[in-house]
Amino acid sequence: MQLKIALLGGDGIGPEVLAQSVKCLKAIEETFNHRFEFVEAPFGAIAMTGSGRPLPDETLALCQESDAILFGAIGALEYDNNPEAKVRPEQGLLRLRKELGLFASIRPIKMFPAFLENSPLKRNIVDHTDLVIFRELTGGIYFGKKTLSEDGTTASDLCTYSESEISRIAHLAFKAAKKRRKKVTLVDKANVLESSRLWRKTVTNIAQSYPDISFECLFIDNAAVQMMLNPRQFDVILTDNMFGDILSDQGSVILGSVGLLPSASVGLENAMFEPFHGSYPQAKGKNIANPVASILSSAMLLQHFGLDEEANAIVAAVHKSFVKKVVTTDVLGSSKYGTDYVGDFISENI
Amino acid sequence: MQLKIALLGGDGIGPEVLAQSVKCLKAIEETFNHRFEFVEAPFGAIAMTGSGRPLPDETLALCQESDAILFGAIGALEYDNNPEAKVRPEQGLLRLRKELGLFASIRPIKMFPAFLENSPLKRNIVDHTDLVIFRELTGGIYFGKKTLSEDGTTASDLCTYSESEISRIAHLAFKAAKKRRKKVTLVDKANVLESSRLWRKTVTNIAQSYPDISFECLFIDNAAVQMMLNPRQFDVILTDNMFGDILSDQGSVILGSVGLLPSASVGLENAMFEPFHGSYPQAKGKNIANPVASILSSAMLLQHFGLDEEANAIVAAVHKSFVKKVVTTDVLGSSKYGTDYVGDFISENI
Ligand SMILES: CC(C)[C@H](C(=O)O)[C@@H](O)C(=O)O
Ligand SMILES: CC(C)[C@H](C(=O)O)[C@@H](O)C(=O)O
């Protein structure tokens, strides 16, 4: 297969972890005889230094004409700590998601046996956890109208959802459940929010056309509790943009490190693959960032194109690194391996 | 001291757990020679059956003229599962918070040694956790304008905050930190939300007038992770209405049961005391609900009026119930004690 893959390293540890994914994809290319063309482009705070814009036009154009995008991370302390910055790196990511129509972020959380010890949660709680979060990615409060009063003393964000935005991702979630353990949990705050009530009404209707899928609803506050007390109860979780952001990061706690989890952001014509974790600027350039989330994101990329055997080869090599304890220090405090070394180990074992 | 206390049992397990608090307050009354007048009033789904309204005028009037309010829980499945209900019980709670100006919900999360085994988190992570969440309670997306398009296909909720709403609770949080471990963590989503940026700007300014308090900011997605990986890092957490709802329930995971945690909702003229947990309708009338969250809420009530010795007497009796394992089944699966029995045990040990 021939694939053109845009590489957006972004900020902080993004480029470092992305580089390890590229090693792995190159190993796949060779072993399985594919043709991957990689094109790098500036994105995030790093792009702002040059153009003033986190998503330069050329970067967007490259993404549009590519078959897939591998993305590292975005965000920088200088903007986080400056609430008055007019432009900020994250706007680039939000715009990219919107322009490419990446309406569904798919975030699997699966326990690996080698990680049972690493979890802050007790073994009997997290063992065999295998769930996937479908987070709506181009609507809700992330994209609603924002206002700041002229005197700067009142600010607002609008959370809007339409039936069609809800139903397109709901169908994806129910279809995914069909191939899994046949359960969908909608997470919302329908006892307070009008938008959540539209979610509950729309998804409850859709559930009727999937009679073999069991369907339930949870309020977000309760879901945040259940995710830690009994994550095994979940199969497919469906939720909005804001709740999905919180719940998926929280879910990473199950494995004990946010550095282990990949995600796919998909639309009708494009797909982007990225770690759950952020730019972690404190670790930049120190060769300590965990490359596994990014590497597993590249496995999701392969899967997206039907290259299951290839994806499995990456996952197997990652497992081997776990079993051999070739991992970064976030996972095993006693580990001495750097980002590069782990990336080399995994790519050489493909 | 003479206190008039309004009792709003509300829905589900609310009345059952509240009854145990009243036993304890009566024991305090006797032992310490106070005069507590208790007046019950209908509230929630239960009030709707009569008047159609979750917060009848007489209930509101009673709350306004009382010194304090003890509240159980609110919410019923028939409304949760009906996204088209025009009136729902939770509106009564939101209106009560608003009418009484209860702008700050104070939610302490403190590990009791007897609970180390009960936590789903590993002992070394949760031991000595002692934090308190200051959740803004009368603003944000809970109270912003809600719209539903005429054809019912688009819904929205507005999240608005003003500088004054933010600063009044921020000052409470910093003052609380002065008497504690001198650290405030603001939780927001300033990389995406305009309202969060107003929080960050306002609170960062206020922090400067508390030079002895260390101040930091976290994004909500990261905070949800940190709360599980290392809860001891937190002293006072300050956050908005929606994030506070999620983060505080999630924090209850530290103790292993949402049935253990009390809260105080305070304003300039009124104060209400209530458990973290919801109405848990499935358990109603079964004598299995954990009364500890409600009982500890009554201890917070006493503290609010400067009755520290009295509050400590309740806390000590609760501790004794833990040590003697006189607890409900949510805490120790093997326990055989009912709501009533635990309430009796605690009140008799005051
Ligand atoms: C960087 C940030 C804007 C982003 C989000 O909140 O969507 C990130 O947290 C994520 O989960 O992808
Ligand atoms: C019942 C519900 C409206 C309420 C809230 O979301 O505020 C509850 O979850 C709480 O935390 O007090």
C-alpha cells in the first residue's frame, strides 16, 4: 500500500515521540513492502514563532492532501500562563480538527498484563479493562461562540450541539460496540444541561435501531467515579467533547501513565493519530518522554487502512518492550531507558 | 446555642441518611446543652408529586428563615430517563442554591486510616490525602441561558462567569489555604475556554495578595489524572461549577465510597450541608445507604457555627464506627450493618 503521511510533531515532547513512531512505520514499510511517504510540517507554538499562526496554511494544505496525519502534541507554558494571549497553540489543533471534519476521537483504554503493577489502582479492579471512548471532537463548548465583555470582567463560552452532530458519532459508537462486547454507555449531564438532554434523547432513539446492543446512560460525575471503581463495566463510552476530554485522560490512570495511550481522530475524509498526552514541556529534549502512546497511535493508523497484521506487529513489539521492561521512567521508576532507546527497541522488534 | 435547622430529606436515600444525622445532632444537643429546632420540608421529586414544583415556596421560605439547612439528596430515575421532562427535581436544588446565594461548595476529602483497605487505589498513593475542593456553585454552565431550537434539533447551554463571581470564592479558597498547608490549585481549561481564561487571570491576580500561599494552575484533564496518581499534592483546589462537580465526585474514589464525604454550601447569609452522593434511588428504603456522608455534613454544620468541640465529637464517633467496622456494605462488602444501625451506633457514641 502507498500512503502519504503528514508528520506534525508540534510542541514539547511531540517531535521526540513522533520520531519513534516514524522508526516503527519505516520498519513496517520494509517488512511488509509498503510505500510510506512522510512529510513534516510546522504546527503549534513552534509554528507561531515563524508565522504567528499555530496552523500555517501550508500545514493545513498538506494535511488535506495526505492520507493520514501523525500528530505529536501541542501547547507551551508561555501561553498556558498568559490568559491574555490573543493567539494560542491549541487554536491550531482545534482548527485542524474542524477543517478536516475529524468529528470522532476514538480512545481505547486496554490493560496490558505487564502493567498491572504500574497502575495506581488495585489489580483486581483494573485487570482485563478493555474499553473505548468515543469523544465528539468538533462541537460543543470547544467550538461555541466565546465572548469577553469590553471591560474584560465577564467571559462566556457557548456549548451547542445539533442532532446531526450527535447522531453521526453515535452511529460510529454503536457500530463499534457490535464488534466488541455489545454495550454502549452515554455519559452526559442531562439533569442540568439542555445540550445533554438532546444527547440523551437522540442517542436513546438511535439505540433502538441497535437491538442487540445494551444501552445505558450515566451522569458525568458518576461516570468519573465508575471509571475508577469498576472500569471493566464499560465497553464503548460515548460522550461529548468536554466530558470526553476529562474522562479519557482520567481513564489513562488505569494503566498508570498517560504516556501509554493512543487515539484516532476520524472524519469522513481524513484521519489523524495522536497520543492522549499533552506536550509536557518540562520533559522536552530530555529523552525521557514515553514514546509508546505515539507508537500505538501509528498502529491505529495502520488499522485504519485495514493493515491489521501490520498494526499487530507494532502492538506485539510494544508488548515485548513491556515484558522485557524496556520502558521509560514514567512507567517503572527504576527504568533507565530513554525515549530513543525504547523507540529503537520497539522498531527493531517489528 | 440556639439553631433552627431546616431538614430537606429530598429523594431516594436522602430522607434515610438525613434521619441518622438528626439522631447525631440530637445527641449533641443533649450532651452539650444546645437548642436545635428541626423543621422538615418537602423538596425534590417528592415535592413535585404534590405541588408540581421541586422547591415549593414554603420550603424556600423555611430555608431563608432558618440558621442552616441539612439536605439529603435529589433526583429520580423517572426524570433522568426522560430527556423531555419540562420540570425536573434538580431544578429545585439549583434554584435553592441560587436563591440563597450559596456560591461556594466546600468539599473536603480526607483519608481515614481505617479506609486504606477500602480504597481502590494503592495505599501508598492515598495515605494521608487531605484536600478540600472549593467549587463555585451559583454560576457557570449550570445557570447560563439554555436554548432548544423550535424544531428540537439544536440545544445549547451558556457558560458565563464574571470577575466578581470568581473573586469572592477565590478569596475564600486562599483564606482556607492560610489555615492549612498554604497551597491553592486552580483547575480550569484556559487553553480552550474564554471563561477559564477569566478565572486564570482573576485568580492569578488575587494570588498576589496572598504571598505566603503557593499558587498553581492545572487543566481539568490533567487534574483528573493527578487526583488519582498523587492526591497528596493537593491542599486547596479552586474550580468552577461543572469541573467542581466532576472532580469532587471523582475524588470520592480516594476513600473508596461516595457515601463517606460531606460538603458545605455557603453564602453570605445562609449555609446548607449535604453529602457528595446523589439520591441513589435503587437503594431507597432498603436500609443499606451509608449515612456517614450526611452525618459528617452535620459535623460541618456545627463547625460552621464555631462549635468545634461538638463537631469533633461527631467525627470521633464516626471514626469509632470505622475502627469497630460498624459500617454499611458499600464500604466493607462483608459488613452486615444497615443505615439505621450505623446511625444509632454513631449517635450513641457521641
Ligand atoms: C490540547 C487540548 C486542546 C486537547 C483537548 O482538550 O482537546 C487535548 O487535551 C486532547 O485531549 O486532545
Ligand atoms: C444533583 C446535581 C444537580 C448536583 C450537581 O451537579 O451540582 C450534584 O451532582 C452535586 O454535586 O451536588
